[in-house]
Amino acid sequence: MVLFNFEHDLFTHVDTLQHSLGKASDKARVEIRDSLSQLSPILTKQKYLMNDEFSMLDVAIAPLLWRLEHYGIELPKVAAPVLKYRERLFSRPAFISALTPTEKALRK
């Protein structure tokens, strides 16, 4: 159910960012920013999304978090726990080794 919510609240907007311009893209950025910001209370209390153990939900959201700057999404200060969480994800050796050269170039 949580993955379905991510699909609806986050990932559907990525398609808009990749295929639309103007107001539709701006709205998609706001929706993603606001949805990610809502994760802050959860990530203040636990290390990962489901609990203190890494799960498939963390795997699912990591690519979106990696691409935030590429999509022009800046998280507000209230989302500081989300930023710390994404750095935990990005520091995992499996995450680093799974990145393609194109994906690595997105954050240079």
C-alpha cells in the first residue's frame, strides 16, 4: 500500500517533469516537494521509511531523491530529515555501485 501511495503521490509527477513544460512541470515540482516534505516526521523517528531497517521502499525512492536537483526540486528546511535520509541511502556501497555513468553525471 505504501508503494502504491509513492507511485500516486510522487512517481506520477516524474513523468510530467520529463514530458511537460511550464505550469504542469511547476505543479509537479511542488507536488513532489510537498510529498517528500511530509516524510520528515517519519524520518525524524526512524532511520529508514518503514523502520530502522533498510527496505524495498527505500530502494524505490532513492532514484527520485538522487534526481531532485536535476528536476529543479529544492526541499524546504523542514525537510532536513529527508536530506539526511537521502545521504544515508547514497552512502550505501550497493547504491553507489548501481549508478550508471549517466546517473552519476546528474549530481556533478
